[in-house]
Amino acid sequence: MNQPTILHVEDDCNDVLLLDHACRKAGIDCDIQRVADGDEAISYLSGQNKFADRTRFPVPRLILLDLKMPHLSGFDVLKWRQENDNVRTVPVVILSSSNHDADLTRAYALGVNSYLIKPVSFDSLVGIMKAVHEYWLCLNTCGSL
């Protein structure tokens, strides 16, 4: 069976490296595809431009999405996702440094499945990634995704 694909949408290269390291330490065996902003996320999810090859860039089983990014924000990606049947059911986990109630409320109103605050410690990030992997990619039933 192929590894499940996670689309990680994050503009901060330090956060990308930390998540990579946390996934390795947690023993997560996934194909993690990365894009740096909302524009790239939409191109990836719609299979456009450099992401047209679905063998190299498969539809993800899970989207890890930052909210505050240049160009299109995570909120813009969530709005776009709601309007596109081919990815509307792909689970989205927000991984953001924002703990503002307005961001949380808006994200859930736009159909996010889970909202997590980026932890301060690396060990906490490892624990979060273990839990995300276990629930969303092992326990959660997602039909034909």
C-alpha cells in the first residue's frame, strides 16, 4: 500500500524543518508534500501547473495548514476548499501560532476539522504529530480519499 500523503502548507522554513524532524523522530511514515503559501496550496490541490502530475503530487489524505501566510492566507485556502468538490472532504488540521478566538471561530466556520496551536517545545511537536498521524491517518475513516 502507498504511503498516505500529507500536504503541509507553511511559509516559515524553520517551522517546515521542525515539522520534518518531529515526524522523523515520531516514526511517521508518510509522503509529506510541502508548499509555501495559499497560492501554491490551491495549485497543488487542483493539480495545476507544476503539480499536474498526480503520481508525483497525489491528492493528500490530510492537509496541515498554517493560517498567516503571504499572498493567500490559510483562510483563503479554506474558502477555496469549500467550493471544490474534489478536495472538500480532505481533512484539514490547522497548525498555527494564533490562539485568537476570532481565528479559531473563523477557521471552524470555514470547515476546518481540527485547530492546533504550534507548541513551544520540540517534544510537544513530536507528541502532536504522533497524535495527528494516529488519529487522522490511522483511525479516521475517510472513504475513498
